[in-house]
Amino acid sequence: METIYFDHAATTPLHPEVINKMTDVMKQNYGNPSSIHQYGRHARKVVDEARRVIAQSIKADERDIIFTSGGTEADNLAVVGTALKYRDKGKHIITTNIEHHAVLDSCHYLETIGFDVTYLPVNTKGVVELDDVKQALRDDTILVSIMMVNNEVGSIQPIEDIGALIKDHQAYFHTDAVQAYGIMPMDVNKLGVDLLTLTAHKINGPKGIGALYKKHDVKLQARHFGGEQERKRRPGTENIVGIVGFKSAVELIHGTELHRNAHYQRIKKLFFNELNTLSNVCVNSELDETSPLILNVSFLGTHIEQVLMNLDLEGILVSSGSACTAGAMESSHVLTAIYGEQSERTKSAIRFSFGINHSDENIKEAARRVKQVIERLRKLNN
Amino acid sequence: MNDNKNTRVVVGMSGGVDSSVTALLLKEQGYDVIGIFMKNWDDTDDDGFCTATEDYEDVIRVCNQLDIPYFAVNFEKQYWDKVFSYFLDEYKKGRTPNPDVMCNKEIKFKAFLDHALSLGADYVATGHYAQLRRTNGKIELLRGVDTNKDQTYFLNQLSSDVLEKVMFPLGHLPKSDVRKIAETHGLATAKKKDSTGICFIGERDFKTFLSEYLPAQPGRMTTMDGVDKGEHDGLMYYTIGQRQGLGIGGPGGPWFVVGKNLEENVLYVEAGENNPYLSSDALLASDVNFVNSIQDKTFKATAKFRYRQRDSGVTVTQQTDGRLYVSFDDEEKAVTPGQAVVFYQGDVCLGGATIDEVYKDGQRLDYLG
């Protein structure tokens, strides 16, 4: 039985080309970029090239890219680093209640040390209302952090509009773009963001490497200490193998965003149409105006845990929103924000996320197995 | 009929050595084994530490060693509704409940069993020390070979319908062998300490735990004749026959809890191990379950009134109202309402019931609460 992977929003397989580039550097380039000898320079060159490629992919200056261990660290650095640096200008932060926990937990931490955080709600499409952002802004607001594409339901937030809205406000604007990167062309200037989070492993790059774009005039209080790397904002010997993999992954997708977007829209629709022959299938958020990589559906009359495990045993690998906590599933905070914790939808939601190994054939085969499982469980639960 | 590999067995894994070895034995017998951890209680403390997380980590380690899939399920709500609420209600009534019996009945062999069946399981298995005998379509529950560990007392509410879908792979082994098997195979849990006490209380102090849920109402402690012996901390903290923690000094001891007066919030104490107020000769029990129904209106059996007690001879009469009248061959000490009475014939566990009322010489001992 072929195992079919539907969890690309969690992580993606490495592209073979990325693996080649990474193995090359592993074999040939082991210097420390901080060393002043030739091996150090070789390594530094690789890091600089990667930084340039990644910067160009979002129309940023290469000096404004900080490598991190991934999205979580970039989010932490953006939120906590900015808040601590600018605490004298105000202690108010605006975010939404559908953010990734990397942002939410950073905000919770800041609350414990005296910051005031506004968690904005979202509408039934899982989108924050521009008006709510406007209402929430205060004179002492120093940071607005709103994700570009939600990782659970795929809803797309009006980043450019929010950017324009707070252009003249003192608050800095951070967006976590890890789920958007690779499916929409990105221009940090047009978006009006000051900070933007990226990660490699959602675009067929390696795990353990990400980046924070930080507009040059934004200052951050470092969260790590002990070296001059990344101009002290993120000390620690550079993960060169990861950085090279990141660069390679970016090179493979940059410029193809719109094409990829259209391709996955088609795959997503095809899959949904197959599933939709079942009764009582609800799309959470929206089918069309969401990320083409994410389809979050509720199979009413089933329970998440039961469906996840059964699909796993049938070789269909999916997830339900965020990864599980404490070894057991907790209600998705995103679906809870949209539909409420007690909603049938929240209790039966499954996230399918698409990626490079999907074909019309295996998508149809997967839908067939999913339908079989759902029909069996519904019969059993009745 | 060696089609074990087509027989799916879901093992309830707690992260302890018993359930680890259960999974190991089934895997060695070639079954299609899946390990599932049940999270029934949230004890996350202020530092974010949660014993369930630690235990699940151990489940993951063992399942990876055995190369079997593992999952976690959350039954916190069911546990709260079916087990913990019952537990508190019983204490409110002045009785001494047995949450482990209820957990087996409502969670492990109901919610969990249903979940396992939904995964296409043919059986669920647990690390209980009990045995099942399957003969000609009939299934019987037998004591574990390790009499010291025998857990049939806690399984008394399971019926043959349920047991048909159950395996107890450890029932024929002494505990020491189970440890040895775990060590020989280098299982991550081989040296892990056995859990003690009630699962949701863990290592915490029972009184402190209970006081978080039920308001403690201190009151007087007297003898049955009304002689004042000091203050008690709240009736719920005491069980019939309890000797420790009464704080009564002076001559004439040791002192024992012999009863409770809920209306007046008085705890009755009496001196001497053989105090007549502690003894009884019959009981009335409800929530009756027999593994296999018993036709005889009256029958002889042996019984346990508490876990790990020796068996006592009894005569059981099935009443028309569904309850059981159980008369003892000899007087028994400290038989306590709320606890289970569990019946045996030889090694076969017939089933059990919950003790409601206790009698002596035909008189109900209403001072037991």
C-alpha cells in the first residue's frame, strides 16, 4: 500500500537538488565562516551567497536577513526582540488569536513581564478585519504581529492593507510568512512589513534553518549571546549546510510562485471534489480564497483522533491543525477562534496539505481511502 | 490458525513496565500491535510539568524499540464525567469509592475499547494481572498467577461481552518475570518504578488533593457512646477501619474509625483491633455485574471486600430487586460502603458489586454512613 503524505504544512520532503547541494557543501566546505583563513572565507562566501538569494526572493536588502534555526526562533526574535528593545516607547502589542504558537507564546511571555497584548478575533473565513486592527491601535502600540497565511486553515490575511494602515504609526509590523513563501510573490516594501519570518523546511528545504527579515532601521534585543555572527543579533556558528539547503530550495521556487499556486489550486480542488461526494463535509475557512496548499475539512459525525489514527493506519498521513500538545490532542486554537471550541467542526477537522509528490492519481487514491475510513467510522459512531 | 499477523491488538500503554512487556509479548507472538496512551487527567503544574507527558515519552521510547505504531488519546472529559464525578459524589456521601474499578468499567474497557475497535482492532490488551479462559465460546475471568499482584478485584465490573475482545498477556506471569523480560530486552521502562495509589492523585498527599475539590468540614470525633475524643479534619478523609492519622493519644488504644454521622458531622472512633463495632456478618450490594450470568438464586462463593484481602466464605442471594444479599461464613472486620465486593469460585472471578449497606445480627449498621 502506497503511503501518501498530506502534511506538507507541517514539513516537506527535501528536494533531490537540495540534497545534492547540501552533500556537496558537507564534503567540501567545513570551515567556520568566522575564521580568518581561506577555509573560513570559503564558508563565509557560501553564507553570503545564500543570504543574497533569500533577500532577493522577497525584494529585501541582504543586510537585513538574519539566519535563525527556523520559523519559531525567527518569530520569537521578532516579537520578543522588538518588544524588549522598544519597551520605553510603549508596552502594547497587537496580534491575532489564530497566530502560530511561536508568536502567541512569545506574547504570553511578554504579558508576564508587563506588556499588554490585544488578541484580535477573526471572521468566519478566518481573516482578521482591517477595522479591528485600526480600532486596536493605541499610542503606546509598539508591535503588530499578524501572519500572512494561517497554517491550519490556510486563510490569507490582508498584510498589505495592514502595512498601509500602520505605515505612519510608531508600531513595527511583523508577519510570519512561512506558509505563504513559495506560493505568492513577496515584496517586503510593497507589503509594508518591518519584520518577516521564513523557514526552509516548508519549501522542500532542510529543517533547522530559517530567517528573519528585519528592515535596517528596526532594532532587536538579541535572544542569544556569545558571538559576532549575524551582527550579534543571532550569535552562534552558522549552520552552513542548512543555509546552503535553504538557498537551493529558494532558487528552485523563486519565480515560479504563481505557477505553483495555480498547480496546487487544481490539485486541491480535484481532491476536494473527490471528497465532496461524501455527505456532511465542510471546508473550514474557505475553498477558493485560501492557500492552495491547505485544505482543512470537517467530516461531521467523526472525531479527530479517531480519523487521524485510522488514516495513518491506511497510509494517509494528515494532521489536525497544530501538532499535538502533551501527547494528546487539544482543540485547535484556530478553529476555536473561528467556530468555537464546542463546534462539531472543531471536533472533526482534518488538515490536508499538498506538496511535490502529489499527482492526480495518488490524490484520487487518497480520496478513495479517506472516504472509506469516514464512511466506516460514521457507521460505527451511529 | 496462526494468523496472528492479521489480528490487530491495541495495547493500552501507560508508560509503565507492565504495559510495555504486554506490547512486547504480543509483538513477539506476531500480532499486529498498536500502542495507545490514554491521557485521562491533566496534572500540569505551574512550571508546565505534566506526568502524563513524561509517561507518554516512555510509551514512545518503548514503541520505537518494539517498532510498533503509537498514538495518544485524550479521555479527560470522559474520565471527569464518569470516574472523577462519581469519586467526589461518593466521598460527599461519606462512602469510600473505588475509582480504579470505575476507570476499568467506563474508560479502559469502554471508551478505550470503543476507540480501539474503531481502529479495526480485534482485541485490546492491558498489563493487568488477570487471566482469561476461553472454552467452547465461553469466557471466564481468572485470577492472575501472581496472587500478590492479582487485579481481578478491579476488573469485577467487566462482562463476558467485553472480555471477549480483551487479552491479558501478563496474567500467567509473576511480576518478577515481567521485570526480567523487560530487562532482558532492554526496554526503556525496565527499571521504572511502579506507580502507586490512585492514578490522578499520584504521589501527592491524599488529603491535600481532596481538599482542592471538596470543602473540608472539621467536626467532633467521639466514641459510639458520645465520649469526645477531639477534632476530625473532615469526614471524607477517613475510611472505616482506619487507624493512622487520628491523633488520639493516651491509654486504651489503638483507636480505629468505626463510623460516620454525616448529618451531625461526627466521626465515630473506638479502641481495639477487635472492637465489635468494626465487625459485621452480611451486606447488601448494588451495581451487580457477573462475568457470566448466574442462574442459581443462592450460591456459595468466596469474596473479597477490599483489594488484596484474603478470600472469605460467603453465601450470595440474588434479590428480586437486582441487588445481592451476601452473608459471611465468619464475621468480617471493617467492611466499607462504596468499596467493591468481588466473588470467586476457586480461581474464577464471578464478578462483583458495590457495597451499599452492612449488617450484623440482622441489624443494619447505619453508623457506617
